[in-house]
Amino acid sequence: MRVLARVEAALLNQTGYLFQWSPVCLAVGIGLYFSLRFEPGWQVYSCLLALTLVLVMTGRKMRTGWAALAMGGALIAAGFVLAGARAHSVAEPVLSWRYYGPVEGRVVAMDRSASDALRVTLDQVRIGDVPKDRRPQRVRLSLHGDPASLAPGQRIMTTGHLSPPQGPVEPGGFDFRRHAWFQRLGAVGYTRVPVMTIARPEEATEGVRVTALRMAISQRVRSILPGEIGGFAAAVTTGDRSGMGQETLKSLRASNLAHLLAISGLHMGLLTGFVYLVFRLALSAIPAVALRLPVRKLAALCALVAAVIYLMLSGGNVATERAFVMASVMLGAILIDRRAISLRVVAVAALIVLVLRPESLLSPGFQMSFAATTALVAVFGQLRGYGPMPGPKWTKPVAGLLLSSAIAGLATAPIGAAHFNTMSHYGLLANMLSVPVMGMVVVPAAFVAALLAPFGLEALALHVMGLGLQWILIVSDKVSGLDGAQGYVVSPPHYVLPMFALGALWLALRRGRAKWVGAAPVVAAFLLWGQGHRPEVLIADSGGLVGVMTENGRALSKEKGSGFIATVWLENDGDGVDQMNAARRWPDPSGGIQRYVWQGKELVHVTGKRAAQGFEECRKNQIVVSAVPLDLNGDCGLFDPDRLKETGSLAVSNGRITTSREAIGHRLWSPEMAGNHREKQTQ
């Protein structure tokens, strides 16, 4: 009974601060759904819905402390149901075979692939004689031929190669198939032949009109600002990155400035803050308005309108939607006379984002943006209790900027390292030199250009914007070129990031001395990260590439081919070498048959039809991987394309083979479940 009394007392001491835990509880439920290896049936959802209602009704009748626990449990159950409902609501056909033939569809988005090829996303798709109930709603094509002149809304036709979205390149890795499921992307591929336009843009469709306007603005910006500067300007104004080269993107990532490229919380915050400040000062300068009308609320409304326009012009991707929600909640707090920046406001924004898109919990953008915001609000909230910052008045903005960059960097660095396996050692320096320019030059100039554009006078403002962006690119180039600018870290075990997040949230949201208990899971997460073990052998799901761990790092079986898979494997190892150098680590390479012996077993990688025709071995304690079908008799473990289609990519650790199919389980987005789900819907 004493334990229960202490728990209740601890909860009562947190009265007034418990709402901040609402998105955390909802996120736990969402995370539980995505962590399962099977798809729950309707019975599970029914029980959880009933449990949610019972806990809510019980919580309303209980005392404050226990009511909070009941409501927390209800939110966890609701998060699970919400994630499942969202996954079922976006279900669309997924191509289950490799296809080559005519592809027709309407252009709804354009960007660039990792190979720097123009890439288009099509809807209203037609592919050969595939019936409508098995036809993907959306496909994405990389154009390696002549892309001609494309515009949103055009209906195009070409001959292309399509395949289902790829699963993880290694068991437990990033599942692009799940990511594509929530984008309703049913097939990806490429074409090497010219693209024909068979219908003009459908201007009657509002979404197409907005996309066409975005592309027109992007082209106008690039026509005034040359080269990479114009591509950068188009990216931060309309979200169109098609004008930026891969070298510039690599430089921005290496210097930790890539976040300036994505239209996210920083851009939306700078824009709405600038608009709010301008209108508040302008309205305050008019005595008749300042004395009769609520200037702060009018300025907040103007900033909200600017945020809506920016959301539309930027393409409305997930990161921009998240930033818009955050800005809207903060401006809404001003309208109802609440504090605009507080942990409660951050919690409301997180709840809205998770309810609208539960899958965003898994994205690094969501994790990093809310980690930075929560850390900044929590730390500055604590510092507010110590009074004003000491020192001369002119040093306070500089000190505030330094402190903000340090706090945001510390909060997001572990998340970025876990997802991208890199750390920018001079990222703080690069941000200190670039973020003020983005806030004081680029964003104000872009806003002025938007005001002058209807009169055809935007060129001068865009040139000022270009000067700011040129400075940022110079900083990016110089910082990324420094010795040791970028470091590499090994991927952590799957439980490390949730452990770190819960510990950090306890530190930020808990009140009282008990908050420091949260430091224990944070420290434990870093210790466990350092003890992480990478697989001794990795096998691609195509059979075209094998990687083995040696004393010098991962050795790859091929110098070329399967480049994306090779890059991801090496990044997850925390290895900064390229595929060619990793292939030179392979002991005793021998043409089309590569052999590697470890722990009493022999791994044989067979590549090419000629090598496969002359290969007849199949011994015990032998694993044979082939990129072409093999018909062998014996006791070896054979993984050719037919077998790998069933298993997906493979990892071997401590003698145990793990398949991607085992790691993912039977989920809606796994190949067999996607097909069954669609067949049930059409019956």
C-alpha cells in the first residue's frame, strides 16, 4: 500500500504537467503496432477500442493521480488502433512481379534520384493489360533517356521497367516497402527511352494547378539565379530539388547543413516569425489601429495566412505539414491569449501530427524536429527561472544563438547518427555561420520577392536571396572540405533509439529531482550502442552482392553493381570507404566465383551465367549464393533468385541465418499480405 501511495503522490506532484506526456503515450502505442511481426486481426482492434473506452470512463471517475495513469493507458491503446487504421486506409495494389512494357500516367511530382536522374511520380496509371484492381495507384520512374519537357498534370507514356518496392537491404534495416505503402506507391522503376506527352495538363484539378504554379515559380527563380544557387533557392521556396546536383547535396550533408534545404520547422518558423514581427511593428506604428485593435492577434493571423500559402507552394510534404502544424498551434496560442512557446504547445502539435500521420513517428524528420523543439523549450524554460542572462546587452543574441545551436545539436545528433550513420564534427560551426544568414537575409528576401512578384519586380529581392544562399554554399563547401569533417558510426541495435528517447523525454518533461533518473537509460543507450554487433555475412535479396566482415572491415564480392545496397551496408557498418575499395578487401578473388571461409564454413558467391554453368559443388557446411538460378544436389545452403525471392536479404551472425522475411513478419506491406489484402477488398 505504501508503494501505491507513493506512486499516487508522485503523480499528484506532476499535476499541471501531465498533459505533456499525452503524445508520448500515443507514440508508444503507435510504436508497438509497427514493432509487431504479424498483422493484428479485427478482434485485437475491437478489444483495444473497448479497453480505451473503459479506461477513459474509469479515469473520469478516479482521483487525479490514478486518472492520469488510466488516460495514459487509453492513449497507448488508441495509438495502436490509430496506426492500424491508417495502415489499412492507405491500402492500394502493389505490383508483385517485374514488369517491362508500356507505362502511362499523369505527372504529379518531380524530383531527382540518387543517381541524379530526373524522377517522376505518376498517378492514374495504366500498365499494359494489367486489370484496374491489380494496377498500382502510383508509380515512380527514373528517366535515364531524354526527359523532354515535363510539367505537372501532363499525361505521359513511355516504355519502362517496373518492380515492386524493395524490402530492407539487410534484415532489420530500413524498410522502403513500408515507406512506399504509406505513400500509396505500388511500383518503382526506370526508363531509357524518350517520354511522350499524350495529354496536356488537366488545369481543372486544383492539386495540379498548385503543382503547376510551384513549378512555374521554381523555373522563374532558376531563370534569375544561375546554377546551384538557383536550385537551392527553388528548393527552399517551392520544395523543388530537381535543380540541385548530387555534389552540392553531399556537401550540405557533410557540413550538417542539409536541414536548410528541406522545408521544415526552421523555414516555417523563420517565415512566420518574420511576418509576425513585420505586421506587428507596422500595425503598432498606426495609432488608430494600435489603440483600438489587438495588434498581436492581427499579426498572428497574418503570419498564419503566410504559413498556409507557404505550405501550398512548398508541395505540402510530410516535413512541411509537420512544420505548419507546429507554427499553427503556436500562432493559435497567441490568438487565445496563451503562451506561444511552451511544452504544452509542443505536445498539442505532436498529437495533431501523430493523429494525422501515425507513420511519421518512424521518420527521422519527425524525431529530430520534435527532439530539437522539446529540448529548446525545456532548457530555456529552466533558464528562465534563473533570471536574465548576464553580460552586455549586445552579447545576449549571440549567446542565445550559440546556446540554441548547441542544445538542438546535442538533442538531434544521436538521432541523426542512428539513422544516417554519420556525424558532422564541424556542424556547429557551419550552422553558426549559416543559420543567421538564412534568418536575416534569405527568408526576408524571399518574402519581399513574393510581395513584388505580381508586379514583375522580384528580381532584385531574389538576387539578395541568392547572395545569402551563395554564402551558405561557400560555408558548406569549406566546412565539408576540412580534414575529418565527417565521421561514421555503426548502426545501433533497434532498442537503443527508443531507450534514448524515453530517457531524454523523462529528463525534459518530469518535474522535480526525480527527473535525473532519466539520465540512466540515456547513458545505458549509448553503452549498448557501443556494444552493437554487425553481421559477419550479408547477402543481397537479388543474390548479386555478398559482404563479409574481415579484420579490415566489410569486404564486398563485386566492385560494381548493386551500388545502393553496397553503400547502405558500408554506412551501417560505420565504414566510410566506397564499394570499389571494399571489394579490394576480399581475400583471393577469382573471377565469377568468390569464396570465403569463416568459422568452419565456406561461402561461395557465383556471379554470371558462365560461372553458374560450370559450378556443380554443393557440400555440407557450404553456403552458395547465386545471382542466376542454380540446380544443385547436395546438403549445401543454396540461395539463388528463386529462394531469395521468398527470404529477402540475409544476414549471418554467430552461425545463425536471419532473413528479412523473418525480421519483418507478415505485415500489410509485405508482398504476400499486400496481395491478399487487395484481393479481399475487391471480392
